[in-house]
Amino acid sequence: MEVIVKERIGAYGVIIQNGKIALVRKANGGYKGKLDLPGGGIEHTESSIDTLKREIKEEINGTVVSQKLIDVVATNIVWQMDTELMEDLHHIGVIYEVNIAEADLKSDADGLDSLGASWVDLTTLNIEELSPFAKFAVNKYR
């Protein structure tokens, strides 16, 4: 079996309102089925804040009003891409605390990476359902 080694850097937002955090259910990739922070990969020539704003608009239909850097977090995930291919991903996340103008989350799939977003109660969510970056955020704000 072939193993591809990759690095990915992304920007992600922690959005909390009324004791609930905005999370996105992942449609594919190494975090498929997990709840993740809204965000994604930094594209060529983008700043992390540009990425954050673009991804939050795409994934949850939110407009960023303000953001504050929380931390830069790294994780590693090895997952099976298909029957003959594994990916060893070093994933770096630039994590921001974010305030958004809209609070009506986009609950439908975006056709790319998200099965939809929802507000999840910080006190009752199942930590095992979370991606590593979402676990980081929940543990920090719980």
C-alpha cells in the first residue's frame, strides 16, 4: 500500500453564541463524519484572515465581524484514502475566536467538504464526534 505524506495549513473559526458552538459535519477526507470548526486550507496568495472570512462564508453563511488569534495548533492524521492509498497528513490550524454578523447557519451540504453546519451545545456534545481542532476549541471554551 502506498502512503502519501502531506502538509496542510488552514484557518479555522471558533464561533460561540449562547453557550453553543458553530460546527460543520465533514463530508469527506480524514475527518469524514466528524464535527469540525468552520474553516479550511489557505490558498495561494491568501492571508489566514482572508481564508477565515472566505471559509466561514462558504461553510456557514456567516460574515466575520471580528477575529482574534487564539493559537496555532498542529495534529497528525493517517487515514485510508482508498483501497491502495493512505495519507499521512500533518495538519496545522491557525485558530481564531470569531464574531459573526449572521447567526442563521447554513444547514445544507455545500457540495464540497461540508454536510451542513449547526449550533451544538458546549456542555452536552460528544467529544468523540469532534475533529482535533474542534476538540481543542471545546476543551478551551467548555
